[in-house]
Amino acid sequence: MCVREIRHDDEAKKDVVIAKYIMWPFNKNKKKFVQDENYKRHCVVEINYDDNEEAKEALRLMESTRENIFLTGRAGTGKSTLINEYFRKKTKKKLAIVAFTGVAALNVRGQTIHSFFGFNIGITENQITRRADNEESIYKKLDVIIIDEISMVRADLMDCIDKFLRLNGPDKKKPFGGIQIILVGDPYQLEPVVKDDQWMFNPPHYESPFFFDSRVFQHANFNTIELKKIYRQNDPDFIETLDAIRTSKTIEKHFEKINTRYQQSISDEVFYIRLVPTNSMADNYNLSRLARLNTPTYTSQGVIVGTFYEKLPTNKELKLKKGAQVMLLNNDRDRRWVNGDIGKVTRINTDLGIVFVEIETELQNGQKIKKEVDVMKFTWERVKYYFDKETRTIESKTIGSFTQYPIRLAWAITIHKGQGKTYENLIVNFGTGLFAHGQAYVALSRAKNLRGLTLLQPFEARHIIVNARVTEFMETLSHSSSQNIFQNDYYESRNSDL
């Protein structure tokens, strides 16, 4: 059996249970709480939106209106937290959350766009048809659909979603069938994937592959709300520098600021994580570091049940050693770690099926402590939304699962996998160069502060890649009201084709 500690901080100022309980592995029902006043735990800092007017306005529009919303903001402004921890948990509306990739869908406990709408890869508008008329269909009962990481969604896919919902939703005369749509993401950070032969994204069909150049976005009256308060960093100069990199408006002082963190090598990489451009760079570095450890290899086989995503959260065959640096991939129910925390494997108990990991945590008073946590296997679930006729509510059911330790080797990860994460100690290795829009900003903005950032190459103008169409769209968005007016004549012509 495993002894797990629950500790709470004196500064939390909450009525909490201070306890130590015994848990038998793989049996969640056998829990025994024993009061113990000697155990205290640090408090996980949560985002408070009380003084955030943009966030409060977003919540008001989401809950009290049926208006379509584009919720955007720089890295660290709390977009995902606002949706998942505030709106989703408190709303009275019937909602579904979807995302383009399987990993993103797992993170928001939702479905992929293709799964939710029943789309094949490479779907076109001509392939979308009306489903069998069913008044109990989930698409007729939904109040709102949230699309996370919207910057990865292509323009043609947005128009496919619109046509599908007008055919199968409550009202074919309205954009998206009359369902409220909430788009969440920052176009400066992630871009849609377009293959060389996808000619449709050249004018005149679509001006660009980005979602905002879809026909429906230009006519569906989206209210744009930009969250401006940054919770990840608090250094004004660092924030200014990151914003200049985000928008490609850097001047000499910004390069000087970032390059104060350049050093050719670093001697002590404990609890540091490297961000690199490609999967091959990350894999090669992780395997080379693992091979250096003169400790036995422990292999854990993951288990897939039912239908799960092709890309798994971690390796199905996970190889670990004592001393390996790892990333934790879930939010601990006892709040000892969060998704993205970095640690070091200290020991592995094969009999109990427990991996012990040492992590470093910062208390509210700024003090850093190291503690050992026990990590057990975790189950990720692939869900499917449905309408429950008895309760008249939108529910979700599990259609597949993947069980494995919520751990991956993490001396290095790709910039893309670092999306949405915050790191105390970060090494950025641009390798031979960057190749995608927004990569430099995503990488550098993961750092919580400048002193926790290390560059292995000097930061140069060539590292900043920003799509000109994104810049044009974002700069004109606030004063381009004509773009967001719902045009009835457009939808009358569209509806004639249904």
C-alpha cells in the first residue's frame, strides 16, 4: 500500500482537511483518513478575475447572451482557465467543447472537431449532408460550442462546421445553425497545417488558411474580447519584450534584453527543461540523457481500451530510470502538481506500481522547496457528447481510454508541446533555426521570468516568423466593425443551396 500526504499551507486561509490517508493502488474506494496536524501543504495559486474587466465582460456575454465571441489574448492571460474553470463549471447552458487535435481535446475534456461532427479527414463542404431528421439530436439541443486553439482551425473547416450546423442545428437561416460559438486562442501563437497541394488557400478562394478568413467568420458577427492582464509574468520590461516578439515589432533594446540570458552551455540542468523546434531534436536529446544514467531501465506498457486518439499523451511503451528528468502530464487530484511540472525520478516501486518523483515547488512567500511525490498510473478518456432524453441535458460518455503513468521524458520537449505551459527554469535551443509562424514567441513566453530563461544561441531577427495576414487581421480587428456585421443577404444566398 501507498501512504500519501495531503498538506495545506497556512497562508491558504481556507477551512481544509489536514490529513494523511492510506490508499491501496488501483482501488479508489479504499481510503482511510487519519487526522494529523503536523502536515501542511503549499497552496496552488489560482487566477482571480475580480479585477479583470475584460474577463468579466467575456463571462457576461457567454452566459447572458447568444452572441458569438472570439476570446483572444497574449500567452499567460488565462484564456483556458476562464473557459474551463469558470464558464464551463458555472454555466447553465448546454455546451460542448471541441479542439482540432486529440491532445488539445484531452486537455479541455472535449472531442476533436472531426469526431464531434463526424467529419472525415479532408472534408469539403460538398460532402456535408443533412442527417436523418431527429429532433432529439445533440446538434439541435446545444446552446453553445466552444472551439479551443482556434488558430489551428483552417478556414475551410470553419465553413464546413457552419454548413453542418445549418443543416443539422436549430435554425438553418442563422450562422452555425443559431448555436452560440465561442472561439478561443491567439493567432500569433499557433497556425493551421497546410500541405503544399492545398491550392484553395490562395486567392481568390481564401485569402489565407486562418479561421478568420473563412466566409462564416466574416459574416457571423463575432464579438472580439482580448484579455490583457498577464498572470504568467510580472516583469513589465520582459512583458514588453515578449509582446514585441509576438507582433514582430522588435527594436534593439528588445534583443539586448533577451540576449542577457544567452550562454553557450549550462552546467546544472536539474529541473531545467529544453524547448527545441522538432520532435527529432527532443527525442534524440532525451534518449542520449537517459543512456547516460547507470541505473536499471523500468518499462511500463500502456493499455488502450476502445477507440482512442492516434497520438498518445505519452509513450505506450514508457522507459524510465532512476534519475530521469520527467514532465508530469496531469493535474494531481491532491494538487501536489499540475500538468507541465518538471521533476526527477527518485525511485520506482515495481511491486506497487508507483514511480516516485522529486519536484520543486514555489510557495506563496517565494520559498522553493523540493518534495517527493508518488505517481500512479492515470487514465485519459476519450469522450463523446450526447443528449440525455431523460434529464434533457448534454452529457458525455467514454468511448476509449489510455492508461499509463502521466509522465514523459523531459530533458527536452518541442516548442509545440510546450504550448500552454509555464516553466520556472527554461532552456531554449533554436537549433539550426525556426520554421513556423509564432514559434519564437511561444518558446520564450513559457518562461515565468527572465532570470529563469537561458538561451543556447543569441536571439536574432531571423528567429521571429510572423504571418503578415495575422498581423493585418489583429491590427484591424478592433476598428473593423464592417467585417463583423451579420449580412442577411449572404446567408439567404447560402440557404438557397441547402
